[in-house]
Amino acid sequence: MIVFTGIIAFATIGYVLVNIALWRTTRAAADAAKASADAAKVSADAAKKSADIDAAVHRPYLGVSALQRHNAFNQDMWAVRCCVKNYGTLPAAEVKTLVVIHRQPGSYGEGLFCRGCEILPQAELEGFLEIRVDADTRARLSRADWPMIANVEIKYLAPGGARYTHNAKFAFDRTTLDFRPETSETIADAD
């Protein structure tokens, strides 16, 4: 009976040692699985960030490439040329451009061009706005008595459905007798 008790004791010790080894192996496998899951999460986060960057980089970027008087300063009727350019990598759809030229006090006029058109990447669209500027106003502008401000608003749709608005402000410069850019900003419209 002592022999059987000894065998059972050795078997129990062997069983305990095997279970300890199995527990360590299971723990190592669980740690490896957790590390793999953590690495997969980091990889998924990096892929999402890359996709977000790609979406931000690959979209239309519309801006005003030019706002200029098209004819002589001393004429009563000015043709103001506005050029809208797509600096982005994707086309812009449903483009609507509004140009408003005003002074304090009063307004010279406004014009809407490019309603619902599409501008391809690196393409430029040109429109004109005619405003009446009499001799007295031209004299005040050249002396900088009155500021002349032009606001350009461009609304457009990017592929995927995101909508953007670009706002640019120009001031009439009495030294060049033409418009110079002052501010420019593009914002994503709220859905």
C-alpha cells in the first residue's frame, strides 16, 4: 500500500507540475493574444488616420486666383474680373460664386456667376461684374477717402457629399489702382 501511496504522491506532484506549465503557457498565449489585439488596434487607428488625411488632402480646394479691374481706371463703368481656381485634386460640383463690391457708405454692386457648375482640378473659371464708378468716387478712391471692399463667397460640393464655403476679402489699393487680397478662409459647412 505504501508503494501505491508513493505512486499517487509522485503522480500528484507530476500533475501539479504539468498544470503549472500549462497555466504558464496559457498565460503566455493570452499575453501574446492581447499584444496582437493591441497591435491590431494601433494598426486600425493608423489606417483610419491615414484615410482621414487622404480625404483631407484629396478634395477640391477652391479659391480666388484673381480679382482685378479689367478696363481703365478713368472709365465710369468698371468691368471687374474674378477668377476662381480649383487648387485641389478632385472636382468641385455645384459651385456658386457671389461677388459683392461695396464702400462705406453705399454699394457698388454685386454679381452671381458660376451657379451650379463644376470646376475640375487645376481648372480656373472666370466671371465679370460691372460696376458704376463716377469721377468723384474715383478721386476719393485714389486719395483713400473711401475704402472699396470686395467680398467673394464660393460655395461648393466635394465628392462624397461634403460642402465647403470659401470667403475672400479684397481691398482697393490706391497705389496699384486695383484690388489686393486681405483675407481668405475655407470652412466646412455643417450638415
